[in-house]
Amino acid sequence: MKITKIETYLYFSSWRNLTLVKVDTDEGISGVGEATCRNKELAIREAIQEHIGPRLIGTSPFDVEALFHNFFTRDPWRNGAVFNSAISGIEIALWDIIGKKLGAPVYHLMGGKMRDRIRLYANDWFKGCRTSEEFAAKAVTTVRDYGFTALKWDPLKVSAATDERERVEAGLDCVAAVRQAVGSEVDLLIELHGMLSYDGALAFVREVEDLKPLLVEEPMHPDNGDGYRKLALRANVPLAAGERSFTRWGYQSIFQAGNLSVIQPDISHMGGIHETKKVASQAETLYLKVAPHNSNGPVASMANVMLDATLPNFLIQEFMFENLELSRTLLSESFHYEDGYILLQDKPGLGITVNFDELAKGEYKNVFSF
């Protein structure tokens, strides 16, 4: 079996452009992957179509390890977000091909499943919300109408204040309002986008402790290593980060620092499924949980599900709320969602079928999303 063609599709959805990759083979088996990295989609498409793709024509889709090492470890510049996302999209598609060829779901190829369903937390469920009251009301309907048992959002967005103390207080009020609205049965994940100083982060995590969040994500910028070291010693809530690290090597400083309880690698940037599993396995030796980051589309979501099924230290999976509807548009054969979980199936590859006719109708929009 040889690779004969690699195509890239850009599809604007809601607030960012999805970047999907299709890999064809001479046996008529095709695979699909996702390389979405917002604000970099044109560069990623160029990297795939003009640099990586042509060099893979005629090679075996089974040589997944060679893909990463040939285009990463042998590159003297060591790739950043663009090339690693490009590699990731292709790598995911190769596993889809291998699974289809062997008649096995990808999780069988990664050591087999540890669980039969993957717990999700909803992100992007709060569109249009501006006040604590609006967040609380939308949280109730998201849980009631769609069955999610965990929600993530950035509560600092309720305040336009430039004073950090005011923003922290407003954010805490928002978390309290949502907690009161949904009760103690729903897990809350707090995303702060690395926007606070050490003092602001310390004030936030101390006060939010009583509201029992499942984790607090990126209270400070990941570059603030000294701040995380001090915060970890004084925080009584689980701290999480890692979505901005693109390689196993990048994760070494995170592991050595020992400041986190949960890591959040992104399968669409890390080099794909296998590379992300390597990082998760490293985390397991340090007794860290894994909650993969995924602000991407349905294809990346299923790639994550394939990985999550195999991880002993899996905690919970990020899932964009719009993917419930988007999957019905982009996938002619979709995943099985039920009450906040995706149920594993035995279908080969990623277990989904992309509607390429619909995908081809998509358009790129020149938007800059934060």
C-alpha cells in the first residue's frame, strides 16, 4: 500500500477555520485527519501541500514513526505550531488508513481500550453570555438539555475592567453563580487563558477553592515558571496546562517543574495520536492526569477519543459544544454521543465517515480568533 495523494480542506465554522486532511492510497483506502490551529490555517495548508505532502507520495502509510522523525527530529529548526500541526493532521489520517486496512479501531492499535465510554466536558456552550446571570442560565440549559456533566469557560470574560483585582472578583462571582445554578453534581473547569499575574492567580485559586472546581487551567502564562512553582505550593485546587507545548521535548520542562496536577496536550499540534500517547505515558510515571485539549472539530474529537480509550491516567476530554451539530453536517457516519459521553464503537479506523462533498462546499474566512 502506497500514499498517492494528500489534500487539505479549510472549512469555516462559527468562529474559526477547521483544517482537515485527506490521505489517499493506491488500494482505494483513504484516511482523514485534522490539523486545525486557529489563525495559522493558511500556513498549515501550505506546509502540507507544498512541503510535507509531496515527500510522502509513494511511501507506506504504515510508516507513522518515520513521518514524525523525518519532518521533526531531522529538521535543525525543530518545528513550531505550523509544521507540527501539519504533521499531526497527516499522522491522524495515517492511523485512520491503518485501522481501515486491518479492520480495527485505532484504539486497538494503541494498546486496546481501558474504558467503553469517554467523558466529555463542554466548552463554547456560553455563546452570547456577558453577565454572571447569563452564564448561570446557559449552564443550566446545557446540562439539562444536552446531558453534559462538566463545563469549562473563562469567567474573567464577564469583566472589561483593566484592574486585575476587579476582574478576579468578577470572575469569582461568575463561578459562584454557575455553581449555585448547576449544583454540586456538575464538574466545573475554570479556564483563565494565562491572563493573570502571580498575585492575581493566587487570589483567584484561593477563593475558588470552596467552589470545588475540577481544575483551574492556565491561571498564568505558561512561561511564568517561577510563578507556577510558587502557586503550586499554595494552591489547593488542581492546576492544569500544556496546550501550548507542541512536543515531548517541550513537555520536559513541565514534567521537571512538577507544578501541575493535570496536563492538556493537543493531539492536533503534538504530532498526532502516537506522539500524544507518548507524552501521556510520561505523565503516568509522574502520577499526573491527562485531560486533552481540543478546541477543534469532529475529526480531532474522534482522534482524541481513540487515544483517551487507551490511557490509564485519562481524566476528561474537552469537546466543543458546536460539534454536536457540526458532526451531523460534516460526518455522514458520526460518533455516538450520550449524556456527556462518547460511547466507543468497533468501527475500523477513527470510526467516522467524512462528507467530503459538504466539506468541499466550505469556505475559508479571514478571521482572527482569540
